[in-house]
Amino acid sequence: MTMQKKPVYTPTDLNRLDAERQLGRPGEYPFARGIHPTMYRGKLWTMRQFAGFGSAA
């Protein structure tokens, strides 16, 4: 199956999009816009650190 794509998309390409039905609201099912209602604006950065022994090779 081949999917055609344009070099540039504009708001006129979204005329068939029903954002409320297809995307939903942030923090609500189907979580297409993220799992938090305010996205990540209210969360601090997560710093993950790894320690141990190993080789890059």
C-alpha cells in the first residue's frame, strides 16, 4: 500500500478532521494528545541516570 504525501500541509487539509471525535481532549481517552490534561507543563523534568559496569563495544 502506497501513501501519497505532500511537501507542505495547510489548514485546508484538515477540513475533514473532527478534532473532538478523532483526537479527543488532552488527558482523556484515546490519549492521542498526551496522558496529562496540561500536557507536561506542570511536571518537572525527569532525569534518568544509569550506573554500572559495561563496555561501549
